[in-house]
Amino acid sequence: MSSGGTDLPSAPRELKAVIVSARFVTLSWNPPEKVNGRVLTYSVFYRQEGSERERVVNTTGSRLEEVNIGGLTPDRTYFFRVLAYSVRGRGVSSDLLKVTTKPEVHVPGPPQKLKVIPTSPTSLLVQWSQPEHSSGAIQHYNMFYMEGDSAEEHHVVTSDLEYELVGLNKFMEYSVWVVAVNQNGPGSSTEEVVCRTLSDVPSEPPQNVTLEASSSTSVTVRWEAPPREGRNGIITGYKLRYRKRDRRGERRGDTVTTAGDRRLYTLVGLERQSVYQVRLWALNVNGSGPPTEWYTVETYENDLDESQVPDMPSGLKARPMTDTITVSWNPPRNQNIMVRGYTIGWGKGIPDVYTQLLDGKQRFYVIEGVEPNSEYVISLRAYNDMGDGRPVYVSVRTKEIMAPEPISPLIPPVGLMAIVLSSTTVVVYWTDTTLSK
């Protein structure tokens, strides 16, 4: 039996251009030598010489091995390749086919000296000059642009030799090209020019912020970068503002700044058994973005012992269902020893076939994907920087899948009888044999 990539279709054969025009090409090919099933469709990828952006057309209908590709530019070279899809997936690509479209003498040549200049975080100024050969009066220009890796084309029409694109996304790359149009139609396109809009301050704060008291005088702050679409540039740093809340409600604060690749920072020199609030900002070359909300944490009254591993967790319980087990527990009874987290393990008949690391503040965990009516052994141990503590175990059996109660078949009633009482009234009688006597 074959497996893996050997089950996929081989490359389509003898890819060739049947018709070559100024603005379209008709391609045909022969099916792959090896398919392992039925070809569902073909994907034809093509790109213009000098561009890395590939477009794709999928074949449909009865003639799967032929496709007409339009919207091409006259007198330009294109590269085509084709691959097959079967029920097993995407096959091997054919070799590249190089095709040059025919020139079109009665339409304008490409506009000259195309430039794209970023003018703001959301705008680009596009400038060009007239074609060298216009073959008549230029009626207008079609300007096309695409965002990043998107396959969606946008275009605008203008009679001027410049156009400002507005409402764009911040710090985003755009590909731009321009086509001149005369009385005979659109001419040759310029080469694509890629330009990025300017950066701006981040529009979203850091995310997934957590605080953890790491000692009586320190707090560890963890976070992740803002979502990509909210960075608006390269993140160069993070600003952390922290303040202490005293009993009179007064707050005294300080600010620290970290590098842009940091995702963790430990605040030190804090006071024992004190409540602190922390918030963060993301920074780039333009400034700081919006802050997170205030997060609260309390330092320990006394430093916890981390010269030894934690004791066993207490109060371990497991509640089984047919396909899940909910496990709950309490911290070790000796709470003078530091607990950084927990390791839970489980398996059918034996523990620790599967394991999962959990946060030190977590008190329950749902094990999913277990089998019904099966015996599982669950282990739980606390750990700190010295290592894992002794485990505690519990065994449970998951519940059976209960078969649905049989449904009694419907049996037609018997003894049907109708008595006419008047011109508009009939009484109907019958016996239902499914009712209990």
C-alpha cells in the first residue's frame, strides 16, 4: 500500500499555449500519468516576468485540461504552470511555460517614470508621466493597487498624472501599477511598484498580560505584543507603569521601559504584603500606543521557601463523564514552600501517558478525549525551581454511553367505525392497541 506524497497526482504533461493573443492565452495539457483516483480540478498559476506575485485560475466544466486566461498585457512575458487536485489532495506542479503575448499597436504604451511616495500612515501619492507612444489621445488612466499578499485588486480612474490613495492600512505594503487608455482601449501596464505606508503609534495595547508575585519584594509581569494589525510599525519597546496602593488609597508610582523583544519583566525592590497595580504600553518610533487596563497583584508577606520541592497537593478529586474528566485540587497544606505550578498526568490504567503543565494559581483542569467506560489513573504534583514534588494519585472510571430507550413502533388503530349523526356531523370510533390496558 502506498502512503504519503506517493498517493498524490503526478505533474500534468505537455503544457502548451494553443492560442496566444495580445490580451489572453489559451492553454491545454494532458492529464498526469499517475492520479490514484479521479482529477477533481486543475489550478493554473501564472505571473508576469519581473513580478513574484502569482495569480491562479481553477478549471471547471467538462474540459478540465484547457483554460483561457484573460486580462493580460500586450507584449509582455508570462510564466504558467499547472497542477492537479484529486480526492487525496494537491499534486505535483508542471514545469514553467514561458509565453509572450502579442503586441497591440493601436493602444498606448506603458506610462513612464512611475513613483509611489508614502505621504502618511494611511496614504500614498502615485505619480507617473505620459507613455512614449500613445497611439492617439489618452482618455484616462487606470491605476491598480493590491494590499500585501492579498489577491484582491482595486482600481481607480483618473485623467491626471498623479493620484493620492487614502484610507489605506498603516505600515502596510501596497503594489501599484498604471495603465493608459485611449480610444482603442487600455494599453500596456507599467511594472509593479511596491511601497509601504508610513508607521504610526500602535493602535492597540499589549495583550495577555499576567502578574505573579515572585517573592515578598518582587512581581513578575508577562505579556504578548499587540495584534499585528494594531502595531502600525516595528515595536521598539514596552513601557510599564506600576504603583502601590496604601491603606489611605494614595498611590505612588514608577515607570520602567524594556526592549521590544522582551515579554517578561520582574519588578524588584517592592514592599512586603503590599498591593500593586501595573499597566503597559507598546512603543515604536512614533511614540506609545494606548495603555492596558490596570492589573493588580499583592506581594507575599514573607518569602516562601524554595530550597526544597513542594509537598503533595491536597484534596485531589476527579469527576468522570463519558468523554471528559474534571479534576480539582487544593494547594499543598504547607503553604510556606513556593509553588510555581502543577504537572497533571493521566493514562488508561497507568498515569503520565499524557502530561500538562499548569499555572500555580490553577485549581482545576478538564481532561478531554478520554474513552467511555475506561479506567484512568490521574497524577498531580506541584513544582518549583528546585523540581517536582511527590505526586498524588486518583483512579476513576469514565461513564458508559447509555443506549437510547427503544422506541415502540407505530401500529395502525383497529376497529375503525364512523356513525353519521347529521348532515354536518360524523362520530369516528377506533381502538388503539398500543395503550396499556
